[in-house]
Amino acid sequence: MFEGQPKGLYALALANTGERFGYYTMLAVFVLFLQANFGWNEGMAGAVYSGFLMFVYFLPLVGGALADKIGYGKCVTAGIIVMFLGYLLLAIPAGSGMLAMVLMFAALVFICVGTSLFKGNLQVMVGNLYDDPALQSKRDSAFSIFYMAINIGALFAPTAAVKIMDFAQRSLGVSEADAYHYAFAVACISLVVSIAIYYGFRGTFKHADYNSKTESAVAGHTEPELTQKETKDRVVALCLVFAVVIFFWMAFHQNGLTLTYFARDFTYQHSEGLQSMLFDVTNLVCVIFIVYALFSLFQSKTSRGKLISGLVIVAAAAILVAKYVNLTPEGIEVTAPIFQQFNPCFVVMLTPVSMAIFGWLASKGKEPSAPRKIGLGMLVAGCGYVVMMIGSMGLTYDDGERVSANWLVTTYLILTFGELLLSPMGISFVSKVAPPKYKGLMMGGWFVATALGNMLVSIPGFLWGNVSLEAVWGVLVVLCLLSFLFIFSIMKKLEKVC
């Protein structure tokens, strides 16, 4: 999994981990903040949430086009600085009046602009590391590792947000609305860490900071010129993929909206026994260590490596057993934001599993192409919302009935399988297929598709409370299935440019 990867991959991945930790800490409580601080209803809060997500992912198109002209590294640095200013504005407790609203929207603008300069261009540099023919076969696995690093940051974000807010309320005596600002302040700190990693290890990836205008200055690097038809075919293929993934992101990013509403309004807010261990991020980290150590145990070529792996497994298992034995009989309180830790946890946990499966299929000559993985990801996402339809049967908005947290946890698990098939493979596909002079622009196009999906996120939010829960989830199921059928209908065109 990690063998043979360049050091620059890990430096760029860790820089992104720091930035994503801050972003997801903010995002875990953002909708709840809008409602608690400004008194907005679900529809209004959902509209602001989805609008913010749309611009976060739309503006990288502009940032990518700019980077194609002035350089990716310059844009990444500027992006971190601008994002820092945005989170700083969010951290100011300005009350609930007009000034607070102006500061909040100004902060969102800074975060959107900063992300547009940072996110896509960092990923282009990751792709540039693998333009070397000796490394091209590792491109897909590299983006899986990179994507896993993103989710390591996201894994700890919901717990950080909840713990910091709890500390602010219990120890500092601040109100609930003001406590959210303490969670937003964490993002400022995470960006300082991110830029420190970026510049501290820049030497490992500096050679990947080139574009079509500067590549001649990179020692030994040349890319073949594409004909006008080849360029057109590649751009068309990418645009077709972009059109499909719009609906995946519409479904996937319900985690911060309708799935959070479901967690708050329809899921038991108390957990006991073995299930309660799911809501302690320490336990999840122990399971992740066991998964990775098991892979290391079987793949290690030395007895020392196997011994270390075995000790890690025993230590992590011992911690889990000890924590289970010491569970309190009264159980724990479960808050809505904490459910957002499950998706990144499952991404980190399942990435080596998915890489092992695809590696085994590749050895048999049967690994699906990136477009096929994307199509299958749409099908799997649809299955996730089928689970929500089943779990919501008989529930109405005003009866106060609640269901087990296991429905949401299972849905997050299934959506994660879909995400692993679609997102890292999609980014890898873009970095591989994009014409050299349009790399930044095409990576921005991937984010535009994500942006359009995020714009549509608000539709289920407006349906919430007006149609049955089964209908809310059913809309998402139908869109995912239609997208799955569409991408397989154009599969030959997509695979032609791979």
C-alpha cells in the first residue's frame, strides 16, 4: 500500500489533513450554529449550508485556471492565508444581530476563496508526482492514500467540535450559541499546522510544482503534445463524469443536513453497552490500528515487522476490552454532530481493504476501470438511502418516536463504500486524463461538479417536514440509480481515453 510511494505524497497529504481537520470541525456544527444563533428554520439553514458548500467546490474552477497561469504552489500558499482570515472571523462572538450576520457571510466568502486556491491545486501537485513513468502505476493507490489522509482530519473533527463546545459551556459558562465560536477557532490553529507542514517538507514535492508553461524547467520532464481531437475527447469524457458525480455529492453531503436532522430528531440520544463504544473516537482509532496492523502482519517481510504488528494488535485489543469492561451502566449521551465521525472513520479503516481488493483484481487482470468504479459508487450510494427508507418506515415528524443509531451508522458505512469507489478514483481519473495545459482547470471542473451537487443538497432540506421521510430518501435513491445507469451507458466512451 505504502511501498514505493514518493515522500512528497505524504507531505502534501499531511498538509491537507491539517486543513481538512479545521474545515470539518467547522462543518460538523455549522447548521446547528445557524439555527441556535440566528433562529433559522431547517430550510433556511439548509439553503445557507448548501450555498456555502456550492461555492467551496465551485470556485476551485477559478483557482485552477489561475494556477495554470501563475503556478500551483503560489495559489496553495495564498489559499491557506485567506482561509485563516475566514475562520478567524467565524471565531468572533458577535451575537445574533446584523453585525454577526455580516461577519458570518464575510467569513464564508474568505473560506470559499481560500479553498478555491488551496484544495484543487494541492491535488494537481499530487498528480504531478506520478507523471514520472516509473510511478504512473501507483497513481490510483496514491490518491487513495491522499484521500485517506483527508479523512484522518475529518475523523477527529466532530469529537473536537463537541468537546470544545462542552468545555466552553461547562468550564467557561458561555451560552450554547457562543460556544460554537470556540469550535470555529480550532480551524485557525489547524491551518497554522497545515502551512507549517507544507513549508517544512516542501523539498520533497517542489519538483511537482509545475504547469504546462513551466514544465520545461523541470529536469527530465516532458509530456507528449495532444492533437486537438485528443484534447476534445478527453475534455468531453471528463465533463460526462462530472455530470454523473453531481448527484453523488447531492446524496453524500446530506451528512451535514438531513442526516444530521434525522440524528437530532429521530435517533435515540442515549446509548448503552457495546453500541456506546461507537461514539468514542478512541475506540474507533483502536479498531483502525488493528486493521492496519493485520495488513502489516501478513505483508511484512521480516520477523521484526510481524512482531511489532502483533504487539500493536494486542495492545489495541486490550484497550478495547478494558474500555468495554469499564463501561458505565447509565450509558452515554449521543449528540447529532458526533455521527459525522463515522464516514471519515470508515474511509480510513476501509482504504487498505479496498486497495487490497483492487490490487488482487489487478493481479488477475480484472480490476474495473476508474469510470466503472465511479458508476458502481453511484449504485452503492443509492443502496445507502434504501437503508434509510427502511429505518424511517412508520416515523412521522410530530410523533416523537425514535429509532436505533444503528440505522445511521449502517448508512454511513454503505455511503463510505460508495465514496471509496467514486471520489479518490475520480480525482485520479482527472489527474490522468486531463490535457496537460488544462490540469488545474479540469481539477477545478471536478469541484464544480461537487459544487452543483452541493447546491442540490438543499432540496431534501426543503422537503424535510413537507413530505414523508421515505419520500425524502427515495428522491436520493432514484437519482443515484439513474446516474448509475447513465454512466454505464457511456462506458465505452469513457474507457477509450483511460
